[in-house]
Amino acid sequence: MAALKASNFEPATWWVLGICLAFASGMTSNPLILISTIAFCVAVILIAREPAPWSQSLKFYLGLSAFILLTRVAFRIVFNYSAPADDTLLQLPALEINLGLGGSISMLGNVSAASLGAAFADGLRLSAIILSIGLANTLANPRKLLKSTPAALYEIASAISVAINLAPQLIESLQRVRRARSLRGRSKGLGALAGTVIPVLEDTIDHSLALAASMDARGFGRRGTMSRFEQTLARLMSLGSLLATSMAIYLFLVNGQLQLLALALGLLAVAFAAIAVRITSRKSNRTRLIKANWQSQDFAVMAFGGVAIFGAIMHWWLP
Amino acid sequence: MKTSALSKVIIGAAGLTSLLMFTWPLFIGSTAANEAVVAQTAFILLMPMILVLILVEFATGGIDSRHLAILGVLTALNAVVRMLGAGTAGVETAFFIIIISASVFGSGFGFLLGTTSLLVSALLSGGVGPWLPFQMMAAGLIGLGAGFIPKPKRRWLLLTALIGYATISSFIYGGLMTMWNWPFLAGIGSSVSYAAGEGVGANILRFINYELLTGGLIWDLGRAITTSVLILVTAPALLATLNRAANRAGFEKL
Amino acid sequence: MVALIKIADVSFSYKASDSPNLNRVNLQIESGEFVLVCGPTGSGKSTLLKVINGLAPHFTGGKFKGSIKLDEIEIASKLPHELSDKIGFVNQQPESAFVADTVIDELAYGLEQLGVAPAEMRVRIEQIAAQLGIEKLLHQPLGFLSGGQQQRVAIAAALAAGQKVLLLDEPTSALDPQAALEIVKTLKRLSSELGITVLLAEHRIERVVEQVDSVIVVHGDGSVTKGAAREQFNDYRMVPPVIELSQKLELLPLATTAAEARNGIGERLFEIRPRLPIAENAAKDWALKINELSVRYQDEIALQPFTATVNQAQITAIMGPNGSGKTSLLWALQGSGLRSTGTAITPWGDCASMPTDERLSVVAMVPQKASDLLFLNSLALELEESDRFAKVSPATTASLFEKLAGRIDPAIHPRDLSSGQQLALVLAIQLVKGAKILLLDEPTRGLDYAAKQQLADQLIKLRQMGKCIVLASHDVEFVALVADEVIQLAAGQMVFSGKTEIALGAESDLATQVAQICNQPGLLTVAQVVLS
């Protein structure tokens, strides 16, 4: 097995792991499991990350998580929750505020240990979700990921990679134009904004037309075969997926009784969406120089994510 | 762009489904209170799926290399401008370019620009998180709506329409994103949390109280003001530039 | 030989109302031919290329009529991507046409679109990279490459799928002369060794004329002719000094290269007139005293301590390759740029310590991209804004602009002006407050021969008004047209300062074409030659 370094794995692997962990954390409120998930994410990031620009945001994710944890707990203290009286931890003066909207709002008052604990667990859960997504974002190379998007999304992925390649150049042009503006005598205030953005935008548009010409002259836009039937089928699948999603949401949240049916509908929605994307991907007969190369270590990491989800579902189902 | 009726239905259904994922705390039933957390987690996965379905729909209909190239450069410009504005409270520079471009290139383009702009600026500044698909969808819907702004011949009328839309959509965007993190931050049980089974009206009042007490509305106001001022200052020039580009390259609206 | 491309009765106009850019054009181009396409800016050189691969009208809009056959197959109504496996296209600025972020991905792009299998793709990429000498760069990010390397990658990308026709739209315009020469030689090799048909649009004829097999001239009135270089250039105006001189001397056959011209002229000595008119303000008061001025960014020295005095009513050219410190020097002189040590003072004060408003009445500067300063929707609005901002009476800028560029429709969008007209507009805006010193950074970039001559006339007019003009340029022929004095920089250090006649004379590395041919002291430009 290759060394545990981010680039030895397919970028999609990290996203599968991150999403699985995020989902699993979302389903539990056990502080121990959540804390170990957070610790696991931080450890994997620290071990596997490499000196790439997208790998430097661990501090941001940790800071944000801490902030959310504190906010969550603070909110629980400030906005009074109907706390049982027997384990009161803090006795604060109760406050009633009426903003004239839907009755009075009670604030502060007695704060119980149990409610603080629940708030803490809630905050931990969101932190764990954030760090799981953070793990994926920190370890997956976005450029490489864009190259393995399904063919159905090829156009959008091209636009995004154009934007990523172009952004640094644009920063340079903005600086250049801003400097040039000072020659004409005004470089401050809102009026200067148009003077800076417009020349850059004009250049950018010229640039985009040149780029479009170059893309087309090199074959962009050649279509493969996708019959009318296939196209309609793909659209019906999309529509089916959306309807199943809405129904699942309704059954799960509004009705609240038919959870198993809701779950089944949710899975059906995902399956329909996958089929729609799969069919639409046939519209192109492009090839890729570098294909996703799934190795055993990728499957191992993804299987780990799958186990986490399985565990979470079992834990939730069998309390 | 030639959109088939089916395609419009799909986009409409996707829009509504995604709104459901933002606004569920308003009409959640009393029997589902315990499952809300699980549902919310599932939405973090389902929202990207809806996004993909809409993007696929737009990508199959009439998009050509010119649309893509201009989408790419406007996305980059938007991401860069957004990074310049980031850090100052309430200053949101992401929306004026989306709204103005959508009014020139059409609502489909607006949706695409909204989603790609938020995605690329998150990729460039390390802001990818569970909130991102929701931000992308909200910004996409704002771009989609901006394509329907009427285009009166008189310039001041058009400017008024754009600024009016910018103000409303700033609050809508803020409202949607606050509603997304409302259950996360306020939890259940307080007088400013959502209350399962109390109905839409009561929950809207609770939400407004939450917005007022946590200062969320001030951010939204800041966003509305900056977007409006930016439109006022840049729209005449931006509109002229984009229209010129559209004519020059023989663009079809998307 | 059979013609590979047959263009029959082709007409094209961008708008139905316009007079056609191409009018009933008939051309035949043979397989493996290397063809130069030339003509003034806006004449339709690039339109001619674009109709061949369908970019016009499909990407530009406009009306097309006629027939184009490639290998006996009609291609006139095809879309660009339908022709992408047969015709490669390379744009003016490679960096704006790159789709990927590394060289190998860029080369793979076209092959991926065509659906070539990955294994075959690798073989083709290796072959084409070897042919263009970029095999060592395959895994480099495109942004790290030099301009010449980027252009090679663009050519390789256009030919990777085995295209037999290559269209290039001014591919050397952003390159310095050395890199441009290498690109042109590569193209020559592609056409003679691999049999690739190359159509090259270029206005700097001197860079390519020695290599090409034939010349197409797009005349600007819709007519297009093709023939050997010496027939085509007999009475054509937009030519480099070598050919201009041969035309003036009526050499027969027409000399198109320096060597031919030297043979034709032999040991003749010419009567010569002065290069520049005598400045009325001949007292030569000083305008800038520069003392030990240096510029240093962090650990990089852009300009070594620099001392010089520049006079009023004088044009000084700062010459040197890219990165030699020319731009840093200009910005430091202007006052808002960094000055690490030393001073630069004017009789009207020190620019660095003036508020912006006041500075504008002393020193004006035109940056490398003049259009960076233009942001309004019409010429009229730009001119009004300038009057208002400079607090001068209405139409002052407009009349100054008219003096420089002639009368132009005020409703036109500034971006639709030609590069030369944009430059004149920025000059007018910058000079409206009566600045005595004018700084220009690479003003001839993108200008054709006519526009350069026009700019030269404008600058000499300003010189006659007593302005002190300092311009940074590596355009030898242009400097010969305008400059009294030359300062040469290399790697941030002044290596020469003196008369233009010496800097660009026959003995110098920077000799003008006329100096190389005639080798006569004091003779630099064609206009100086007096015919008896």
C-alpha cells in the first residue's frame, strides 16, 4: 500500500470518505463518537495533506467549529429553553422580551446542566460535519477532481476550470488597471470602481471570445449520439428523482410516520438521478487522457466510510 | 435557448424541492421532531444532487463554447471581486455581477453564474463546507430570477428594476441561508427555535424574532445596500459592455 | 501541384450594411505552401483566416457567400468544431486561448474532443511535442512559460490531431524579435518537412518575408491578391523600411530582404535630409534632472542608480529588452512609482511630492495598455469626462484629440477605436492639463506601419510645442523616426546614452534596416534619403 498521502488517492475517494463521515456524524448525538470523529478527521488531514494551496485551511475549519460550538452553547444560555428545574446549573435573571411578533420571548433564566450538555452535543455534531467536509476539501485536488466529473457535467466543469485558471490573472489585471487609473487622477471612492472593473471586464470579454474560438477550433462542441428517446428518458429520470425527493421530505418531516417509506423514496431518488446523469453522459464521445485510476487503497478508504454510515444507521435505528 | 416544456418542469420542480430543503423548519410536523436532525444531514447530500440535475439540464440545452467561455470569465471576475469584498461586515460583492449578467444573458445563464461563482470563490478562498451547496443553490435561484426582470427602454426604469430586485433578493438570500443554519444554531426548545407542529405562520414569527435578536437582518441590510450601490454605480457601464459583447458574438439567451 | 484550398467567389461582411471586408475573393493555396497574409489593421486579414475554418461567420456574426473547398470537399458551411481535425488555428495571444493549466493537458485537449483513445493520444502528444521542441516542458504549468514557448505549445496543440492546415493570426505580435524569428523558422520547417500548409497573418512583414513561399495581400477595399513577395510589394504602402527603400529607389527586381537591397544599391551614397525638424524652442531648457535614481522591489533590483538630464522639446527613447527596467524607470519619473534612492526633479517641482491633481499639470503618462484608462461607453463621454475632471472649458480635450487623430464619430465605443486611435485619445486626455513632460510605455505595441507613422507625426508635433517626451520602446524603426536621444538599459543598468544616430547607426547592434543596408553615417530612415 502506498504512503498515506492525499495525492496517492483519487480525489473522489476523499470526498466519499468526507461525505460518509459527515452523514454518520449527523445521525448521532453521542459526544464521544463525535469527538473521536473530529479527532480522526484532524489526524487524517495532518498525516495526508501536502503543501498545496487548497490544503491550508485546517485552521479555518477548526476555528469555525470552535466558533459554532461556542455560539450553540451561548444561544442555549441566552435564549431560555424549557429546562427541568432539578439540575439547575446557572441562575440568571429571567428576561421577557416582546418584539410585537408572536408573543413574548423568554431569555436567560435558569440554565440546566442537561440542556447545556445537549447544546454541546449539537455543536459538536455540526463541528464534526464541518470537519468531515473540510477533510474532503483539504485533501482532494480540485483540478484533478474537475477532470473526473461525469461527461454530463463536462461543460460546467470546463467553465469552472477556466475560472480557476483565470482568477490569478484577473487579480493582476485589476492591480494593473488600478495603478493605471491613478495616472488619470482618480483612484479612490466608488466612482473608481467602474473605472477599474470596466477595463478589466472588457479585456476579460475579449479574452473569453478568443478562448471560445480556440475551444471550438479544437473540437469543443462535437456531439456524440444521444437519441431523442434517451434524452426524454434522462429527463423523466431527473423529474422522477425530484418528485421522489420531495415526497420523501414530506413523508419524513411533515408526516413523520412513514419513515421507512421515506428512506426508500430517498434511495430511489438517488438512483434515478444517477441514471439520468449516466444517460446524459452519453451525449459526448470525448476521451480523457488521464482517467480515474481506482486502486485497492481507494476502495479501502471508501469502505471505511461505508462502515461509518452503516454503524450510524444501526445506532440510530436500534436505540 | 430552446427549452422544452419538460425541461422547464424539471427546473421548476428542482427549484421547489430545493426550497423545501431550506424552509422545512416552517412546516415540520409534530411527529417528526426527533428526525429533523437526520433529515437536515441528509439534505447536505441531497442538495448537491438537485444542483447536479439542474446543471445537467442546462448543460444539455443549447450551451455553446461562447456561453461557457463568458461564464468562465465572469465567474472568475465574480470570485475575485468577492474576495476583495470579503472580511468587511455586510459587504457582499457577489451579487451585482450575477444580477446584471443574468439580465443580459438570460435566466439560465444567471443560474449557472450564481452557482459557479459561489463554488469557485469557495474553492479559491477555502470556504468549502456543508453550507456551500445551499449557498450555490440560493445564488443560482437569484440569478435565475434576475433573468425575468423586465427590461424597460428607459434607463432609469431599468436601473430601478435592477436595484429593486437586488434589494429583495439580498433579503431572500440572507433569509434562506439563515433559515438553513437556524436549526443548527438555535436547536429546538427555545422561544426563538422552530417549533414542530405549530404551523407555518407561528414558525415564521419565531424565525423573524430569531433574525431580529441575532442581528441577521443587519447583515442582510448590508448586503442589500452594497449590492444596490454597486448596481447603481456599475450597471450603466456593465450593461453596455455585456450587451456589446452579446451583440458582437451573436449570443443567444440561455 | 493540386490546390489544397480553393476559395471561390467568397464575400464576407460583418454587418449587412457595411461594405464587404472580403469581396468576391478567389484564391488557391497549394499543399505544403507557407503563405504570408498581410494588410493594414482592420483590412480583413484575420477575417480571411476565420472564413476558412468557419469562425466567421459562426463566431463573429456576419454574412458569408461563396465556396471554400479543402481537398475537393466543400467546407464553407461547416462549423469550426467540425473542421477541427483538419484545420488548426492559433490566435494572437496564446495565453488567452489556453484551456488547460499544464502543457500536456493543453496538447491533449483537442484529441480528447475528437475522442482519440488515451494510448494513441500519448503517442501523438509525444510526436508533436518533439517536432516543436517542447518535450521537456510537458508537465510545466502554462503560466511559467515564456511568450515564445507558449506560442510553441499553442502551435503544437493546434496540430496534435494531425491537422494538415495551420492558420495563425499574428502569432508573433507579443514576442520580441528573437523569439519571433524562431517561431517563423519553426513554421517554415513544418511546411517544408511535414508538408503542412501554413497561412500566417502578420503585419510585421520583415519578420517573415524571407521565409514564406508566397504572399496574400488583403487590401482593405475587399479585394485580395496572391503572388510572389516581390510582385505583391511593388507598389504596396504597408511595408517595412527595406521594401519601402527599394520602392523609393525603384530597384528592379524589388528587393525584399536586406541582403538583396544591399546588392541592388551597391556603394551608392545618398544625399540626406535631417531626420527630425529643428525644434523651435532650441534654447533646450532642462525638463528633468535625474540623480542616482534607483528602484528596488524587495530583493530584486529593477533599476540601478541612474543619472541623466532630459531637455524640453526633446524626445528621448529608453531602449532595452523586456525586463530591463524601462517601465520601472518611467513610473519612478512619473512620481507615483517606487523610488528607492535618488531624485528626479523638474523645473516645476518634484513630481513625487505633488498631489495627483497638480502632478497632472506637470507630467502625463500613457501606460503600456492605453485602453486601461478608458471606461465609458462612448468617445464623446470620455472626452467630456476628461474636460470636467481637468476643469477646463468644454471641448478642450475634443479639439486636442482632433488635432492628433482627426475627426472621428463621437458616438463610437472607445473599444471600437483602433489601437492607434485609442492611444491618441489617451494622449489627449492625459495632456489636457498642459503637462510639460510626457511619458509613454511601449506605445507602438499592436500598431501597424501606418499607425506608427501617425504616432510619430503626433509626437513630433508635441515636441515642436516644447514638450519633453520620454518613451520606452524596443521598436528600433519607430525610435529612429522620433527620438533625439537614446538611453539604453540592460538588466537595470544604463549601458548607453547619446545621439540616436549613434545608438541605431550601422555600427550598433540596434541598427535600423536602412542603416544596415546603406551603412552611411547619419542615415537611419527611408524618409531621409533625397532622390536627385
